[in-house]
Amino acid sequence: MIGLVFSLAPLSAGDKGNVELPKDFHSWNHVKSMVIFDKTSPFYGFHHVYVNDKGLKAMKKAEPYPDGTVFVAPFYDLVMEEGSYNQGPLVQTVIMKKNKKFAVTDGWAYEAYKAGDPIPQVGTPEAAVEACHNCHAGQEKTDFIFSKNMNE
Amino acid sequence: MIGLVFSLAPLSAGDKGNVELPKDFHSWNHVKSMVIFDKTSPFYGFHHVYVNDKGLKAMKKAEPYPDGTVFVAPFYDLVMEEGSYNQGPLVQTVIMKKNKKFAVTDGWAYEAYKAGDPIPQVGTPEAAVEACHNCHAGQEKTDFIFSKNMNE
């Protein structure tokens, strides 16, 4: 699920980006969470991974994901207290939506939104190649998805 | 949400316990996760907290929870690798269900199930007082629930 997100070209509020930010995804299917406490990682923080019903079916059967599959992963800051790591404020939310039209990224549309900011951070399929897909490309055997369902 | 779980009396497979283990709660509303890496804690591990729709409404309004509210928290072992904490195998799942009939625990039925074991670990309302509710009793202002919704 994870993709390194950075903006290759300035985007503005009028840009729709590759995928809109879904609503209510905390009530989708929660497949895993992870804490990355290595501060040198671009994914430092607490994150969760959710998939919609269409994607969960394919995940459980270990089949390629059908068009319309959506993965969403919100990333939070990390708060350490009393021997524990807790979620801090939301930092960004990243999205992958299966869409065969996005051929340059093997059928996945990638997007990212900073907390409270409606401007998409990736913007175009071409920008997603370097910003996201180059790393996911190594996961071809699982249809370019890193996450496994840890919550069955 | 968290309650110290231990069995006060031997229970057997025929015992129903205070609450049955709900199914498909990973598709309920996910309100928070937490990593407790302090190995001296009885709650050591990675855990998630889910609430059903009835409970989420009350949580968002900061109102007392209506009968039928259910919180579920699965606890996983902790796997540290490459600067991150990941979920390991499931250890136990704990449940709180609002039910006014459970007066001795202020209207909450508590139960716990070890991974892969159908025998309830708490068993009776009386056992839940020491095993769970004595610690939750300090959270009277939030209707005895520790968890806040971190995923709004």
C-alpha cells in the first residue's frame, strides 16, 4: 500500500488529481496497521490500511484486484507515552484505485492528500510513476499491493 | 476499552460467558489502534479498537452509550523489523457490550476469548468486576470507555 509521495509539479485547488479522497473509509475493511518509528523513513508514523468490499473479496482469494478496488491509508504522527505508541494528528492520506486506464502505472491510480488540504499531491499518472509506482512495481506478484490482510 | 483479563474460575466449552465473540468486526468502525511495547504491561502488543454503528453515533456526540453498543479489541503479538512495529499472530480478543442488566459492572458486559479458543475467559458478571471493571470504573465520565475516536 505504501508509496513515497512527493509533488513533481505545483498543483492547485482546481486540479482533481488521479483519485478523489474517499469518505468514511474508517468504516471499510481494516486489513492492517503499522508503526514506523525510524525517523529517517518517509513513512514515519502510525498508519492504517483499509480496502473496500470489492477489493477485500479479491484479497481473500489472492486474485488480481478488479477495477473499482480502492485502498486507503491514513498516516498519523507518532506519540510515545508510557511504553506505548499512539496515533497523533493526521499527516496525509494516500489512495490506490484500480483503473485499467492508468496503464503507465500498471492499472492503478495513485493519489495523496495532506491533512486538511484539498489539493492532490500527485496529480497525474505520469507523476505517479516516480512518486509511487516505481516502488510498488516490485510487488507484481500481489498486483502491486504491499499489504497483506493481517485482520482475518 | 482495555481491561485486564484473567480467569477467576475454570470455565468450559459449554459456558456462554457474558458476551459472544462478534464476527466481521474488522468491517465495523475502526476508532483507534495502539502499540504497547512495554513487556511488563498485561496489554503488551498491537491492538485495534472497533465499535458498531450504534456505539459510533454516541461516541461522536459524547453521549452515554445505548444498550446494544459493542466495542471489540483484538490484541496481536508485536513483531519489530527494520525500524517498525507490525502485527504478529492474534493473542486474544476482548469485548464490551452495553447491557443495563449487568448492574454490577455499571451496565457493561465484558468478555474475552483467547485466539482459536471458544471458551470465554471472564464468564460471569461477578468475575468481570475484578478482571475488567475495577480499572474501567475510573472512566465514569466517558461511560467507562477508555478509547477516544482517533480516526474521525
